[in-house]
Amino acid sequence: MNLHFASPDVGARTLEIVNEMKALEGPLLPILHEVQAEFGYIPQEALPVIARALNLSRAEVHGVVTFYHDYRDHPTGRHVLKLCRAEACQSMGGMALEDKVKKLLGIDFHQTTLDGAVTLEPVYCLGLCSTAPAAMLDGEVHGRLDDTAIAELVAGVRL
């Protein structure tokens, strides 16, 4: 389950993380990963703290956060469902699967259900081409999905 609550002082906790990791070579990415692990996303309040501590501009830090798809600038649901949109999955019925999931959840990509249970995200390859179409739910991959299998996955996280 991916439920995260921001601490009352994002800046102070971010500074602690930065101070623990800034001695690493190329510390920005590991710091961003750790901040996201702490809060469930990269809060806007964390960007100037990271930039100042690493002697970077806020724009540079923001650019890295927005460039990489795995960084989030908003909280996610308790579960994250990623649907593969690569060619192999599309050729094996991935688009119909996307439509089914969107209808079941009542949301589109990059949205979270109103109950906060599920965030739906696209991903452009899970490396399961031989078992397409595929999805990842909370870090666990699932292949050879069909309407029944995806409905069971969705039902399991909507409890």
C-alpha cells in the first residue's frame, strides 16, 4: 500500500534527507527518490531546499523532477496501477484493456479515484512483451491480462 502523509514540516525533513545524502557523487537523483519515498511525491516546498543545499537553481531541480516519469508532483492513491502502452501490449489488446480499466475506475491516466484508492498511470514498457498485455500494480507485474484478470486486479484494490 502506498499511503503517505506529508510531515508538518516538509522543508525540515527534506533538509535532513539532503544532509544525509549530499556527499554522494551525483546526489540529486538519490535525494529525489528518498524525498518521494518519504512523502509519496516531491512536494513543491522541497524544491528550493534541495536546490539551495546542492547549489543548483530551483529550475534545474524542477527540470529533473518533470523530466523523469517516476517522480510525482502530487500525492497518489493508496495503490498505483500502471498500464503498459508499448507496441507489444497495444498489439495484444492493450487499448481495449485501457478502456476497460478507465471505465472500471471512472478515471483517466494521471488521475486518482475519488476514494483515494487507485492512481492510474501509463508506462511505456514493463519488459513483459512476451506476456502482453501487461500492467504493474504496486510494483508487482502482471502479464497476459484480459478483461477478467484486470477486473479482478481492480476489484482487489477497491476494497
